[in-house]
Amino acid sequence: MAPAKERHLRDFFSGLHDRRVTGRCGHDLWDVVLIVLCGTIAGADDFVSIADWARSKEAWLRDRLGLRLANGIPSHDTLTRVFALIDPGQFHDGFLAWVAVVAGRLKVKQIPIDGKALRGSRKGASPALHVVSAWATEAGLTLAQVRAEEKSNEITAIPELLEMLDISGALVSIDAAGCQKEIAERIVTAKGDYLLAVKGNQPRLYEDIERLATAALEADYAGLSRHTREESGHGRAEFRFCFVLTDLEAIRDLALWADLKSVVCVVRSRTVDGKTSDETQYYISSRAANAKTFQQAVRRHWSIENECHWVLDVAFGEDDHRLRDGHGPENLSLVRKMALAMLKKAPAKMGVKNKRLKAGWDNAFLETVLRDFLED
């Protein structure tokens, strides 16, 4: 696969159809898309601030990025209208093409899948947009996303998301919403492995695992792979104990769960400010591995929450964004994820929020962030 720098970012989005009325388009579609991406990287969180940023950088946008800007910088109303009209499927196709180049050089070992509500997109009685995303743990990169109107629709969104991904050889980890026989089957058929959290939405499976875990405790975990980890700091102490069950004949529906090899049990005890809380979580997997490996995989699953969703809220203000027009929320969600991936890659010893500030102040640094994708 060709290195990313051999392709202009425009090439990935060449399939975008301009849905504005022909002859009444005062601004080039690509100019609009790139202004929004660059403005988002540079610390602007909405179309008003993006338009303001672009006006202050008009000479740079012309000279360094080669934008035509035949009618100057588009207004924030124009940015809002264009992003509301862009077909999200076509925009996502461009995103997937870009990801294929970025991730093509990487060995994706684990793919957590999780949903996130864009709370600011709620409009009247209409629910907020809910997006289900796949995340490449090692690369810190969103691989794909699917729109779901509500969290309850994740069960139908996850198979659609899996269809977009090459998961061969990867461990796909999903919370309890994705613990479904059909999803497990789909992952195994695609030559991946699954790690699925088990909760009350699968009562029969949960009961069987609970009985197995109790029997393991009574036998003092004899013959089982076990791993213990303790951490403390900042007034908090945490103890984690993981053990793996591989004798699964007592699971009544064993044959219905594709290639089920391991049941993973994680016991956590956390003490914060003198108060202790305990919880036990169960997982099923088509992979055979030891307790240490599974405990690491369980922790890495939450990188999608800690390194993606949390950062989008804190560093990009995603939950505070009140965009509700047309396809705008879905399209801008992808722009933020592209910006996040580019900023993570940028060589600077600072957090994403400060990288955004630096990109807004320092044209040279912004060019560094964009470098691999803007050279002709």
C-alpha cells in the first residue's frame, strides 16, 4: 500500500457529491471541507469559531494549502449548511479510505467497539445522535463509525460496523450490549476473536458462568491461570484479580456461542478516600490465553472511552456542541476523529488540547500535523 504522503487528502474525499444547487455555490466544496478540518485541528469547536479562524488565516490557506477561495472565506452559515447537506455515507467512505492508508501500516491487535451519544445534538423530542465506533487500541485511531438513533440500537449497528472492518487476527472487545450469539458468529467468521462482557441481558449464560466462578473459588482456583495486579496513588488503591476458565462443559448453550474457548473473570476492589467498592465482571472469548493477557485486554478495551470519547468531550467540547442541522452532527463527528488521530501523531510532548492551541497559534506546527496528507 502506498505511503500516506503520496496521496493528497483531497483524493480520499473525491467521491463527495456537492448537493447544493448548481450555479449557486459561491464556495468550492473541498475548500469548505478542508477549512473545517484545519479549523477543528487548530482549536475551533464550532462553525462560528472555524469561520473566524479561517478569516485570520486566509493568506495561509491560499498560499500553503492552495485553496482557491474564489469568494473569500465562507461564513459560518455556509459551513453549517454545507455540512448539513454532505451525504454522511459518502463522507464516511472518504474517512474509511483515509483510515485504510493510516492503519494499513499498522498491525491492529485489538479493536474495542463502543457507543457514544452526542448530547448536544438532541433537538426537541428527537433523541441525541448516538454513534457506535471501532477503535484501534495501539494506533489511537477510530477505524469506522455507524449512526444509531439510540443506545438500544447498538445491537443492529455493531454488525454493520463489523462489515466495514478487516478484523482478521484481531481481538474485538465489546461491552454487554454486544454480547449476542450472532455478533460472536460474525466475528469468528471474519477470522477475528471476540471478548464480550456478560451481564444480565444474557441471564442463562450469566447464571452458568456464576456457578463456574463459585466452584473455582471453592476449589481455591486450582489449575487455573490467574493474575493479580495492585495499583495505588492519588488517594486511590485498586486490586484486580483475574482468572480464566477453560472447562466450559457446564455452560448449557456452549454450542451456540461460536468457538467459545475461555471465560474470563475479573474481580476488582477499589478504595477511594477510605471507602471500598467491589465488583466482579465476566467475559467470554473465542481466544485461548492466560489471565495476564486477558486482564490487559480488558483494560485496553476502555482505551476507546479514555483516549477517544473522553478526549473528544474534554479537548474538543463534543458534548457541548449544539449542532443539530441535517447531517452536520454526524459529519462533524468524523472530522473530530480525523483531527484527533492527526494530533495524536504529531511529535510534541503535550496533551491533545494544548496541541490544538499550538496548531492555532503556530502555522508551522499545523503544517506538521497535516504534513503526511497535504503534500502533492
